[in-house]
Amino acid sequence: MKISLLVFLCLWSISLNAFSRKSVEAYPLETPLKIDGVLDEDAYKHAQPARDFVQLQPYNGKPSFQSSDVYIFYDQTSVYVGAMLYDSSPDSIFDYLTARDDIGMSDYFGIYFDPYNEGQLAFGFFITPAGVQTDIKAVKSTSDNEDASWDAVWESKTRITKNGWVVEMRIPYSALRFPEKDVQSWGLNMFRNIRRYNSNNSWNFIDRTISGFIHQEGELTNIKNIKPPVRLAFYPYAATYMEFKDGSSNPNFVYKCGMDVKYGINESFTLDMMLIPDFGQIQSDDKQLNLSPYELYYSEKRQFFTEGMELFQRAGIFYSRRIGASPKFNLIGDNEVYDFRPSETQLVNATKISGRTKNDWGIGFMNAMSLPSYSTVLDTITNKKRDIIEQPFTNYNISVIDKSLKNNGYFSIINSNVKMINNPFIANVTATEFQLRNKNKSFAFKGKGAYSYRKYDSKDEGYLGNLTTEKNSGKLRFGVTQYLCSDKYNPNDLGYLKRNNEIYSELYGTFQIVEPFWIVREWTSYSSYYYRRMYNPNVYAGGEFYLETDILLKNNYELYANWGGETNKHNYYEARVDGRYLKETYYFYKNFYVCTDTRKNFNGYVDIGGFKHPDTDRSGIWMNAGINLRAGHKLQISAYCNFENMYNNYGYVDNSDDSVYIASRDVDYIENIIQATLAVNNKTNFSVRLRHYWSGALNHSYHTLLPNGDLSSYNIDIGNYDENYNTFNIDWGFKWNFAPGSELSLAWKNSITDSRELYTANYWKNLDIVWNTKQTNTFSLRILYFIDYNKLRKKKKDSDSPTVFESKKEWLAELHNRK
């Protein structure tokens, strides 16, 4: 009985530690705190601090290596945070200066507010000892997604003292969304990272064996009589561009002005609008030679299409790079060549509305419009030019409805639509996505379904379905997925799908140890197996197995390795002709990666791998390596080199009539990147990035693809299809946040691209090609200014203002009671 009782008490204690929810009261202020990094106001004497942080890493649930006291206040306009982050060795605090939204390798403190207290959406405000701000929006999912592109305007100050470092923040209510109630309790969690221990800590315990962290939050209680303010802000901008195109010495000048608007329609929904947008200063895409049958995927860098997009990512049917992309149609005639073709269509505006109701319905709507895109073509016989519209005025629309369910589940319906003025083209996709989880969130059942309708010269309809069951908590996690995509399913007018026409089954599992042992800090292993068939025709396509292991050592070195392979398969995609396939024999691949301690001022990594078809002479090898140097607290320099060589590879080169031509070839690429950032202070920084990429394909022989998937044994003469591709880019920038939410930026972009059929293996000769190719240089100046509607309004008496409390007397009484 005694042993049973002891076991019960131990289990009960562990259960309390795992599922208890801390709480702390918010303290009302009569006068605002001065945000100066000095915790000397009287309010600090009366408020109760939140303390007793515990470790996320390395020892999950153990007390933090250093103690922290955090005070939370509120008044009629803002929530305030004051933190004393004690440190026994303040000279060891990592306080590197970086650009805004880049924590880098600094220590940091951050706080997440979940005003609806439902574990669905949280707003994070993070700060480093050097005063660098980062704001993050965290959204519920299986493991929770953190959107660092979300930006808010808030005030902060930090200071390093002999006892540690101090933080003060003022976060205006306009940066948050919260309900209109007399008494509120918000979800709350706080994080502190101590780099020298490589230790991340949280105020409320987060069990790392359970996926997701938002629902493992504490609570901020007793917030009384606050009202959501008018959330209205304007971001007008003016920009000028001077462009020297294709080596010309005569510049083209472009002047732009426009404005972004953010408006809180109510306590839950926000309107974002961009009028005459400008994206000329974003980083250049890393262009590369594409010999595959699949479209290259480029990440989104335009802030409007990265911020607040969580609802629009349901079911994977929205790829924002389609909006403002290159003209859709190629209407060039016989014997014609392009004299001019725009690289992108011109957006005139984009609008999105998103939010979540009190009943936990999420609603999102986005609409964007682009102007007609004109090209000029030249008839090579008559030498006459003509203008053509390759994409008419186009409207892009996406809408979504999402219902949050118990235990962080959800159900969504989403629709995307593309229409053109005076053109029969239409593309429409409707999809659904859901997730169901059990009470302790250890198991999940997820699914997606989609239907596409597309009409231009003819009508195409297709569908997609995907179901997954998984265990997503504990040391051992596993799942099974069944996927089906018809041959006519096509979401790519406003989405991105690498390939359709396939069916596959996947079985996967993960084993994870998060507690340190021996010389190991963390260890994760993952394995999976795919079995693939074509949808039409319903035939075997191939199978793949995959194993990986990732080990983080106590000295903060990381070791990673993977091994896998594919069975003999029929590749129906490489042939680029419906119903035709290329036989490919089985092969194995392996990879090894090691990274040194990233906390050190000089660190680096190397990644080496390769593949081999055992019964043929096909093989390949690759290596990626990089180094990072922090010189002092302000300058960071990084260099990366990546290369790959594939020998005797087989790939499509052309087709005519019923013949498909496949080449035996060597394919190589080398990529070098150098980038540096100099942070003058936490509001001003310089950055530069140089990238040279070369890739080439040397064809040894050409063969005809036979109906059975084999290649003809003889070499045919179809001309020269060798490839030699060079691209070089420089992105230089200067940014100065001269006022909250306001920015002045200078940029220089240099672009060189050369593509030819003469394969050149010598890297230095390719550099010489780059130096002697016409280049485009663009210099730009852009000023963006943040205007808060609440600051523009004439100040009124507290009793008349909609942003003050209903009863000043009641407010003062509450303050008196707290004291």
C-alpha cells in the first residue's frame, strides 16, 4: 500500500508539473511607465512579478540556469512589460547588434499574448540585450507556426547592469486584437534564451514531447475595463529608381508613390490594403538552370504576401508568387521573336481581410488586380514590329472559412479564382482541410481535398485527396498517409503543385530523445517509406525508403546523416509527353553533415553526399560548405560554397511528332555566396549579398525513347542541346528606422545573366563570361512613413475618448485596491 501510494503521489506530481497552468495578475497604471530600461517607478513595488522560469532545453522542465522577474502592467492605451533578467556573469551576455527581426546569436527575452485565451493565435514581442526588436505571430497547427514577417509598432528599451539585463516594453493595444469585455484573462507565456548555455526557457512549462506550444500557455488575469482602440494606420511611401539596363550608360528614371493601409474593422477583423505597391528593393531571386520537368519554386519575399497569411495557406492551393508574375500567355507567332517582353505584370492594388469571430470562426478574403501586360514582337521576315497583350487585366481572388474545433483541431474551406477581362480564361479551385485531435493532443487525424476547374480553349476538371493519421507526442511518433491526385488536377494558376497524376502511400516514424545523456544533448531519428503509382494509367511508378538521424552534442556541435534509395521505376514525368515513360534503375544515396558550435564567433558547416546506380555508370556527388564570422558586436560575414556533379545522367532534351529524345549527359553546378551585415545600431544597418551561380549540361549522346521506356542503343544526330548558364547578383542595402514603423532605405541591385549552348567546364572562364556580359544596375531610394490614426486625432478629455475606460473613478478605485 505504501509503495502504491508513493507511486501514485509521484505520478500525480508529474501530472501537475506537465499540465498545471501558471497565472499572474496584470497591474493597472495611473500614469504610463517611462520606457527607459530603469525599473524605478512605484508600480514595481506593488505589482507581483512572474518568476520561476523552467527550461525548454536542455533539461525540459528543470529550473532555469538564471532567475527572472517579469512585471506586467496596463493602462487605457497599452500593456507594459518590465523584466529583470538576472545573470551571475553579465559580461557573458550575448548582445550582438543585428537588423530588426533578426535575433541572430544574441540572448533574448520574449512575451506571447493570446488575448482570446484559446490557444489558437498569439502575438509575440521579442527583444535582445542590444535592443533589437522582433515580432512574431504564432498560429495553431499540429506543431504551431511562427510568422516572423508580421510587424507591429511598439516601444522598448534594454540595459545591461551588474545584476543582468533589464527590459521595458510598451505595446499599444493597436498592435493586438482582443475582445471587448469588462474583465479579461489572456493566454500568456514568456521566453528567455541564455546563449552561453544554449538554453531556452519558458515561464509556463512546455512539454517538448507534445507537439505545439501555444496551447501550453499560462494566463494573465484581472485585466479590467479596457476597450479595443481604433486600429487604423497609414504607410505612405515615395520611391525613385535609376536603372542602367543591359549595360546602357543612359539611365531610365522611375518615380513611384503609393500607400499601405491597415484598418481594424472590429475587435477581430483587420483590413490590409496596398495601393500601387512597390517591391523593387526586395532581395533578388536565386535563379538557376532548370533541367527538370517541374517548375522551380521561389519563396515569397514581399511583405504584404508574407504577413498575416496563415488562413490563406490552407490546403496548399495558394502560391502568392503567381500574383504579379511574368505574363501568362505566349502569343508569339511563327517567324517572330520578342523585341520586348516585361518580366512581370504590374499590380495596381491588393486587399486582404482576415480575422476570427468570438465563436472561433476564421474568415479570410484577398483580392489583387494586375494591369494588362504588353509585349513587342518582331517579324524576322518582314522586319515589322507589333504590340500584343499577353495577359489582359487580371483579377486574383482567394477566400477561406476556418472553424476551430476542440483540442486545437480545425476545419477549413478555401477557394481561389483567376479571371481576366475580355478573355475566356478562368481558373477556379475549391479545397478543404481539417485536423482532429484527441483530448491530450497525442493523436491527430488530418486530411485535404480539392477540386480544380480550368477553362481556356477547353475545359479541365481534376481532384486531389490526402488523409493522414499520426501519433504526434512522446518519444516515438509515427503516421501513415494516403494521397491521390488526378491527372487533370491543376491549381497552378494561383497555387503551386510540383506534379499531379499520382497516388502514393507513406509510412513514417520519428524517435526523439530531448533529455541529455552521455555526450548527447538531443537526438532525433526519422524514417519513411513511399509506394507510388500513377493515377492514369494506374500502373506502378516506384518506391522510396529514407532514414535520417540528427544528433546535437553537449558541446553544441551538430551531426546529421541520411541514407535512402529508390527502387526501379517508370518516370512518367521526364518524357514530357502523356503516356510515355523513362525506365530508371534503382539507386542509393547518402549524406553526412557536421556543424560546429554556432555560438562561437567563428563557426561553419560541411555537408557531403552522393548517389549511385549500382548496375549502371550513373552517379553523382555534392558538397555544401559555409563559414560564419562575427567580428565584434556589429559585423557579421558569411560565405557559402555549393557544388554538385552528376555523371552519365539521363534527361529529356526535345520531342517531335511521336519521338522523344533523351540525352546521356553530365550536369554540374557551382554556387558561391558572400554576404555581410553591419549594424550601426539597433535602428540602422548596412547589408550586402553577392551570388554567382553556374550550371552546365554536357551531352555525350542522344537517344530515342522507345515505347517500353528503354532508350535506343544508337546515337542519333539532332543538333546541339548543351547548356551553359551563368547568373550573378549583387544586393546592397542601407536601412534606417528613423521613427517607429518608419523607414528610409537605399538599395543597389546588380544583375547579370548569360545562357548559351556552348558548355564551358572551367569555372574561371565562366567568371570571365560574367564580367563580359551586359549587366543591369538599379539604384533606388525609398521612404516609408508610419502614421497612427490615434495620434492624429485631437486629444479629448478621458471621459469623451473611446480609448479610455468607461469610468475613471472605477479605474482609480481598482488601482487603490491593488495598492
